[in-house]
Amino acid sequence: DVLLTLVASLKPYDSLRMRAARLVLDLDSSPDCRAANELLKQGDEYIIPIVLRAALQQPNTIDDNRIREFLNHEQDSVRETAICVLAHKLDDAALVSLLTEYRNQGRFYYNVTCWLDRWLYAPDSLRSNYQRELNNKCGVLDE
């Protein structure tokens, strides 16, 4: 609770705030991942990607449906991190389904459909480059 209060009290773009958020996530041992949910409630565009990336190392941090919600976030970086995390967590069949559902929701962001399409359908010679580009852009290490 003290660290969550510290994160909330620092300026949104402060690197200390981002380090504190990572520490909060690392120290959270609650089965419901309370810290991740509290950090997401703050709605900070700099913190959300940190929490989303944590879902790759700590699978119970956020469930996939919650991550999908961030595909409609107003900030490009948040949407792109959500795409990247889901692309690592889901198999291709689930990503195809996600892309179809996303396009059919009515309003959608082009960068989401573009990155999912590249991840799934780019020719092999380009696919790995696109995947690496998105990974680098989102701060996710290649597997």
C-alpha cells in the first residue's frame, strides 16, 4: 500500500514512478494481483504498459480479457503494448479470432489491425522483422 501510494504521488512521466511500479508488481504476491489492478486504475499511460508487460513474466497479473480492453485505449503506446503482449500469450488461431472480433466491433484503431495483420499474415521474410519491431517498440524481449 505504501508503494502504491508512492507511485500515485509521483509525476506521471517520472522515471522513479515507473521503477516504483515495477517494484510494486515484483513484490505483489496476492493471488488476485491486487497491485496490478490498482496500478491500472490510475489510468496512467506510462504505467499501463509496465503492467501489461508484467503479464508476460507473471501470467496471473492480468487476464487476457482485461488486456484486450487496452486495444481501445486512446494512447498508441498502450494499444501497441497490449497487442504485443497478446501476440506472445495467444496462439495464431486466437489472434485471428481477436483480429476478426476487433474489426467487427464498429469503431477500431488502425494501428491495432495493422500490427495484428502484420504479426499473422506478413510473408515469412518480413514477419519476423515486424514482430521484432513491435517487441522493441513495446520493450518486450524476443523469446
